[in-house]
Amino acid sequence: MREQMHLAFTRRLESLGNSAPAARHLLTVLQQAAPQTEYRTLGDPLLRRAVQQLLIQQEDAEPGRNPLTPQVSAQVIEAAARHADSGSVHGPLQGDSTAAQWLGDPTRTPWVWSPGQDHGFLGETFTRFVEHQFGAALAQPSESDLAVLRQGYRILDELLPLTSRGALSHTHLIGITPGTGVWAGKASTSQFTVAGIIFLNRKLLQNPWWVAEHLLHEALHQKLYDFRHAHSMLVRDLDDSPNAPAEARRLVSLWNIPGLDGANNRWNAHRSMAAFHVYVHLALLCSLAEQNAPRLRDTYGPLDAPSPMTPGRKAFERARYLAENLRTECWDDLGLAGRRLADWLSAVLDAMDPTPPPAGSYLHLVLDRYLKEARRVRVAPASDDLATTLAALGRSEAETFRQVLSAVGAKDHPGSPTTEPAPRPADDHDAGHPADHHAAFSDQRHHIADTLLRLAPNGYSLDSLCPPPGPSADEMVRAMVETSSRELAAREATTPTATKESP
């Protein structure tokens, strides 16, 4: 896969040769370079972005305020050529620095960006580019940050040595974000337009199990980016930007919060494939972590700490949903290589998970979102306005809950309360502090979700309990969750929330 990606970038440099002498120089150097020098040079995030930027601007795009102007992009390529010509086995961004901190083996794992080091022209350009692209700079990693990163890597190397090494070999740099400002809502992130680097939130670098999952998660994205650069993953290039046309986002990831405009959980083919690719791997990693946690507890701490990893069963369920809906929603947007990759991942999933959820089931996924919203509400800043919104939603959801119980013939089920603990408006003098409404609302949601999942015969659907021609209980629950998501999103537009969970 790396060889194919290298060939793709070689062709791009060739296409730039007539207009950018630096591209010809770099091609000449790479033809004589050692494999490790070629690997680190063509994997360098800044060089790759400079090449792409020149290709874009060659077409007719205006550079705007992007710091990678045609002149600067050409200078980046020339600097990379000089660095590769020196025979260095490290990437251009690292330069001659001997103080770089590596995740593991320097020949096949990424290094960690340190703003305090002198990286010269390339480092200064990279810093300006990150600030332009993301709106804020990266943080200086501490010794404790580096220690937990390496612990997470060692977990991967112990549980999934071949898979994790393969994925991490597509990642060349790790950026630590401060977890504040524009970075506050991102636990970990990657971008196809900035390939070769992953970003991790330093506020969440506490648990090595969490680090292991997110390292693999983002490294797998890098691997897929290299695949997309070199193979027919998509029929045509798709706009990955937040402002892309709505029709490009067709698969709905039901467990994710949709946001105010409903676009956060409506994914185009690239994002859907990226999530499918990740969840098949996470299903294996998280299941192995659960099996091996007692043995590794003394070394890495408990796995049952608050939300350190996605439960293995949940990862399997999401992967199954994505496998099914890729075919119904995104298949026409996938190229030959994309379809073959999806088929192969589905075969792997079949081998690992012989008891999948029934086709078409989704109750468990929308209830995942329902509880995710409840967790966010519980820690959201308290206000009278939010308390009032929660009171109205609590009453509405309690009424829908009663209707669902009636539809499945469980109105008198021992687990169904006759009066739900619906929050009351904050102007009720007996209601207590607004924060009390958050806890009451969250508790009610957990009660509703737990009851519905207990009632579902297979844990995935209530519809088999609905006598025809009655309404679909699953659809009633989904409609309730969708309505509440819109109401909460409207409120969150004016109320800050805690750090978002990983998709």
C-alpha cells in the first residue's frame, strides 16, 4: 500500500515538474535514495500538503490566505529534496534534530511534535499551516504525556502487534492539542487533506487503554488515506468539508449526535468507509483488551475505569450497521477498490462475529445516542433555560415511553414506572438547583433505555412484540430520540458542553 502511495506522489511530482523545478529535483533525489529515506520523505505531512497545494493551485484555485502559497510550497519541496539528499532516515520536518521523541521504534512509528524545538523553515511553515488549518497551535508535550502515549503503544504491540504496526507505519507525526479553545471538542482527529499526522487531546491523555484505542483509530485513518490516494476507493472525489452538499452525506450514524444542522451524523462514502474500516479493527482490539485486562491490570491499570475504551460488543454492532448501510446508501459512490475493501472487511467481520444483530435493527444504536446525550447533559453548565428545556423534554419522553410500553403490551411491566422522574421547570420553587434537573433527566433516560433494551427479545428490536397492524415501537423510539436531539442541539447552540466523544 505504501509503494502504491509513493507511486501516486511520484506521478504528482512528475506532473509538477514543468512548473516547479523543485519537484524535478526531489524526484531525482528520491530515485537514488534509500528505502527508509523515501518512506519518511514521502510520508512527511508538510511535504505531502505542499505537493497537493501546488496541484490544486495549478488547476486555478486561489491560494487565499493559506500560508502554503505556490512560492512557499515550492520552497517546502526544495527543502525536502535537500534533506533527502543528505541521506537522512528521518523526515524533512524532523530535520537534523536529535531531540525528537518517538512513540516506539524510529524506523516504523511516528514521532511527537514539540513546538519548543528548532525545526527551521519547515517547522515554522508547519506551525503557521496548523494554526491556519485548525485555528490554533499545538501544545508542548510533557513527560507524562509521552509516558502514557508509549504505554498505549505497548498495549497495541502486545494485543495486536502486526495490525497496529501496519497502521502506525502510515502515521509519521503525532500532534498534541491543548484541549482548549477550538481543540476542546476534539478527543482525537485526522484529516485527509493533512495526511501523515494525527492529533490527540492532551487533557485526555490519562489512561493508556484510551490512548491505545485512539492511536489505532487515527492510525487506521492514515492507512485508509494512503489507500485512497493510490486506489479507486471512490468513483469520484468527494467534498469532505463541513459545508459539502447535503446529498453527499447519506449514511446516518445513528449513535452520533446530529448537531444543530443535522449534518454531524450524515456521512458521505469516504467517511462511512473510514468509520467501517476503524470499527472492524476496534471490535477486535477492544474484545482482546477485555479478555486480557486482568492479566495486564498491574502494568496498565484497570480497563473498567470510566470510559477508557469502546466496549467490544458495541464496536461489533456499529461495524455491522455500517457494513449493511454502506451497501444500501453509499455503494454507488465506491470505486472498484472501495467495494473490494468493503467486501473484505465484511468477511473479516463475519469471521469474528458469528452472532450479529438482525439485519435492519437499529434500536440499540439510537439508544446509544440517547444515553450519550444524557451524559453530556449531566455535565453541561447549569442554567434556568436549560432546566426548563429538560423539563419539557422529560415530560415528552416519559409520555412516548408509556406509548411504547403500551404498543409492545408491557404497560404493566414490572420495570415500567407509573410516574417517571421528569424534571420540573427551574421557576418551580421546590425544584432545587438547576443542576438537579440535569441529574434527574439523565437518570430518567437511563431508566427508559435500560427498560426498553430489557424488553427487546434479542436486545436489538421491540417490533416483534408489536401485534399487527400496530405501530413500530422501534420507529416510535427513533422519532422520540430524533426530536429530542433537535431540541438539545438548539439549546447547546447557546450552552457550551463537555468534550465530544469519539465517533
